Amino acid sequence: MGDKLEELVKKIAAKNLREEAKKRGIKTACVKKIDIAKQLPREVVEELVRSQV
């Protein structure tokens, strides 16, 4: 699962990922994209990928 998640995260703009995290109260300062994605529900990450294309 980790490798798949990394591939998904590469397709998401950091700005969009941080916005979703902030909506859920997840800390975004000084945190890598992959660490934010691990805290978000999987379906949210997949939806962000679909919206990027």
C-alpha cells in the first residue's frame, strides 16, 4: 500500500493536499506531502488524484 500511496501523492498538487488536510484539522506546516496523505482517508487522496487529471 505504501508504494501505491506514494504514486498517488506524486500526482497531487501540494496546495490541494494541504487544503484537504486543513479541513480535517491535520497539521500541514513542515510536513511532507506523503505524511499528510497518510493521515487523510484513502478515498480523499484518490478523489484528489481524479480532480488533478
